[in-house]
Amino acid sequence: MSKYIPDISSRRWVIISQQRLHRPEDNFHKKKIFCVFCPNHEKMTPEETFRIGKGEKGKPGWKVRVFSNKYPITDFHEVIVHSPDHEKDIDELPLTQVEFILKAYRARFQYFRSKGQVLIFCNHGEHSGASLTHPHSQLVVIPFQINLDTLTREPLNNIVKDNKFFYVYCPDFSQWPYEVWITPKKDNTYFGDITDEEISDLALIFQGTLKSIKKVTKKYKLIKDDFAYNFYIYPGNNWYLRIIPRLVHRAGFELGTGLSVNIIDPLIAAQELKDVQKIENVLKRLRKY
């Protein structure tokens, strides 16, 4: 059972979750180790709660698989395994698989939305806080009475691209280098209400954005890792998807003041990401000839 401890003056909370102490850790420097998230190891995880794909519960055949986290942060905490592939993640998987992942997110958001605030997040890479290599996301439910410190949707500035339903942009209030937000063009919606048509649009623009960030940030070796990043989906009204590349560590100044130091101007970040997209569009046209 998790404990929620408030700070009376700031109304901020901390979660005490001792069960997290015993979670396993992968070796990110090895190509592949034994992985309980891979197919044919379904019996080694907690009981399956949801899947997309064929096969019986607890057996292979799945495209996306969901089960309770063995080392939960909150009382409701699930693992969403992105695919049977141990190596490929959202930027490399087939687009249909990215749609499956987003549909699993939607299904579990809908299932838990009456129980609390549903936060879906992903830690990709060693320096993002991931403990296991196999690509996966997590879902936690926080009681309604807990005040979250999560940012509400930032104003639309420094637009990188858009499609029918979504904008991609680098907010002026970007706390991390090359931080990117994806927001729906429609206001006053929750992620759980997203339609299949919107999921297709989101999958396309989400995957493309990750690919662009990966190309732009390759020139920086501030942290030695193969493209580490976090993303999360805002749990409330006017939802957004926030992507944070992990190019820098937070240090004493940030921890001591609560202020963030961003070494890349969001306007420049947006322009660089636009330039990558333009090059990609030109290459796509050339491939047709």
C-alpha cells in the first residue's frame, strides 16, 4: 500500500512506496538478456489485464500486452508492453503497431478514469529512469484529492508541424532541450475520448516527431545514451502528450531553486525540427521517382 504525504504550506505531495526498492534492473549495455516481457514468458509476469492481438490470456499471440506492475508506485499501476519486439520502440515499429499502443492506452484510461487521475508515461533508455530494456509504458492512478504538480497545456508557439487533428510545437516555457508537445486541435477533451481516426493521426505525427528529435539530438553527447527520453499524457482536461529528450541531468541549482535551465532556445529547437521534416519530405518525394 502506498502512502501519500503532503507538505502543508505548498500543498505538494510525496508518495512513499517501499515496494519500488526491489524492482529488477536490466543491463542496458548488453544486446539481450533474459526478458520476462518477451513472448513465451507470459507466466512470469503478474496476471494479464488486457491485450490487443490474438491468443489466450497469459499466452503468446498478443500485439500489445498489459498487466499489473509487480513493484507499484500507486495502488493501481500497470505495465503496457509496446510489442513482442525486444528492441524496436515507437520510432521504429510499424505505424499500425503504434496505433495498437495508443488504443491500449485509451482502453486502460477509460477503464480507470472513474477511480482517479490516470497518468500514462514512458521511460525510454537508461538515463530516462527505465529499469528494463524491452519497450514499455506505465499507467498509474492517483487519487482525485491529490494535487498534481503537472503543467497545464502551454500556449501554442513555435509550431513544428500539424495534421488534421494535432499540433506539434516547442512551448516558450520549455524546461528541457528539444522538449516537444503534441496537442489536439480540439479543446476541452480528455485523452480517453480520442477516436480511432484521431489515433491514426496521432500515431503518424507522434512517430514522425520522435524520429525528428532523434536525428536533431544525435549531435549532442551531453549524456552518453542511445536516444533516451520520457513522455507522458496529461491526465486532465485539455490533454497533451509531452516528449522530453534526456540530454542533460538536473543538478544542484535546479534542485535547490525549482528553476529549470534550458540550454536550447525553444524557437531554435522548433526551427531545427522543421528543417529535419523538410529534408524528410524531399527524400520521400525523390523515392517515388
